[in-house]
Amino acid sequence: MSQNNVRLGIMLMIATTFVFAAQDGISRHLAGTYNVMMVVMIRYWFFAAFVIAYAARQRGSFRKVVHTEQLGLQIFRGCLLAGEIVVAVIAFVYLGLIETHAIFASYPLMVAAFAGPILGEAVGWRRWMAIAIGFVGMLIILRPGAHVFSPASLIAVTSALMFAVYGLLTRFVARKDSAVTSFFWTGVSGCVMMTILGIWFWEPMQGRDWIWMGILCVTGASGHFLLIKTLEVAEASAVQPFSYFQMVFVSVIAVTLFDEKIEWNVALGAGIIVSAGLFTFWRERQKAARERRRAA
């Protein structure tokens, strides 16, 4: 399908963010009662089954679809994402959904900051300025040195940093591997790692919570499926800014279901981070447009 239906892409991205927000809310609920490792492990079992089925439906042989010359890097990347999910869910429990997502919104700025030294991409002074402003927003949320500073905030910072490295590795392996290949190894390697670690934390789950666990598995797979479809119908640069809708949906879930409150510093800091992130997306889109014009 050609990448030209921006309106449909935006609608699909907003739907994706809603599903992922619901997923985070359910993860927060289950992790408040059960061990995080077990919850993420069961989620990955379903996710791995989904990516294997998705890879099998692609054109060509299954072996060709999943073949990679970067196996070690792909496995590390998949394990890194699984670890990041564990850290993020722990942050949901100890810090709350709203503040965790406000801090996590800084990960695109981390990607932009590391893209130069790691991937050799050119980062102009305007984007460096946006990155600096975004990190000022994160400091407003964290309030280091203040008597209200929560060490749990560092868990969310770690999650954002891990996801930023995962994003950089995704861009790096994309130079040789297809998106389907990377998607396959993301699910399979993460599943293997979480099974090895999570099986030791198995504990009985109540019948009603198994229903929530099933919904969590479905939202995880359907969210990734919607994201794939989003990127099939529209360019990433056109729909990426709408990924911030996830913060809106998460805030509604957190306030209505978990009695969280939106503190002024979190709202202000998140607004600064999102603004800086949107500017970096716009600059990357401008740069890509210039490169296309030169090529033409």
C-alpha cells in the first residue's frame, strides 16, 4: 500500500495510542498485585506467537523473512526492549502513570541527542537547542534538590533511556534488515529472555485477573498491529507527532481509575518536553524533504 493517506494514518496512530494507553493501565493494575516479571512474561508469550504468525504470512519463505546478518544485535535489541518494559511497569507502580509518561516523553529527544555520535547523523544547532529545552522540562518534572524529589523518578528516566537506545538500535539494524525481520526478533528474543527470568516468579492468579491478563495480551498484539498498519499508509514523520495522544489517554485513565493527580510541575514539564519533541520531528521532516529535493 502506498504511503500517501495521511488522514487515515493519523486516525490509526490515535487508535494505536489509545490501545497502548489501555495496555499501560492494565499493566499498572496487574503489577500492583502480581510480580512484574511474571506479568511481562505472559504478555510476551502472546506477543511472540503474534510476531511468528505475522512473519509467516509475509511473502517468501519463513526462513528468508527472519534471516539476519545482525543476529547478536537483533537479540540484544529485543532483550533490551523486554527489559525496558519491565522497568516501565515498575515505574507505573511506584511513580504513577502520569509522571512516568511525562518523563518517558523525553525519549525522542534522547534519540536525537545520541543519533549524532552513535549513528553519525547530523544534528543542527536548532535541534540541539530543542533537546536542551526538553531536558529543562524533564528537570522541572524531577525537581532535583527539592524536598519532594522522588527517587522513583529515576526509574522512569532509566526506562526512557533504555527505549531511546532501543530506538537507535532499531534505526541501525534497519540499514540491513527489513521491518518484519526486526519485528520478529523483537518478539522472539524478548519472549525467551522473559521466560528464562520470569518463570521463577510465577504465582497463582485469580480468575478475574486472568481476564485482565488476556485483555493485556490482546492490546499488546493489536497495538503493534495498528502501528504497523499506520506506517503502511502514511510516513512516520507525518503521524509521529500524534503519538503524544498516548499521554492524554494515559492521564485520563490514571485520574479516573487510579486516583492520580496532575501536579503543576508535571504538566508544565511535559508541555515543554512535548513542544521540544514536536520541533525535533518538524526539523527532521524538513531535513528529509530537502534531501528528497536534492535527490530529485
